[in-house]
Amino acid sequence: MKGIPNMGNLLKQAQQFQTKLAKLQEEMANRTVEVSAGGGMITVVANGRQEIVSITIDPEVIDPQDKDMLQDLILAAVNDALSRAKAMMNEEMGKLTHGLNLPQIPGLF
């Protein structure tokens, strides 16, 4: 049948891709991004799996009378860290899938 790719080759490519994907996911767990908010008063570290690894809070920013500011700084730093971790993963996935004729599916990676 003309136009249908060799099924054996497709399966082999899929298995290779799956192996590379598993390796990439493992590597991403060990890669981190670090983000600061409030001029370095709050620092958040996230890994490539989009998990928060650590949060550091400068004691000077802890004011019981202004907990809203502290919460806002933490929220901003966490969201930025997760966004950068996602971007890092998307960049690596782009390298992995480069050359494969995959459809663009939003939110896939």
C-alpha cells in the first residue's frame, strides 16, 4: 500500500522515543530553576518536573503585621519558578521531538 509507512519502523521509533522520554524525565528531576521575588527576599527552587524543591525567606521580610505582602511574594516566586520549570521542560521536549512529525497539541508537554 503506497503512502503507509513501514509499521515496524514506526514501532521501533516509538520505542526509541519512549526510552528517550523516560531518560529526559529522569534528568529533569535533577535540573532546577531558581527564582527570586521582592529583590531577593524570597527565593524558590523548582525542578524540571515542576515540583517546588525549596523556598527561602529572608527573615527581614517576615512582618506579622504585613502577612499579605509575604504571601504575595511567595505566590509570585512560586508561580514564576513553575513557569520557568515548564519552559525548561518544553525546550528539552522540543529538542527530543525535533525531526519527528508530531502534531502540535497544546499542553501536551
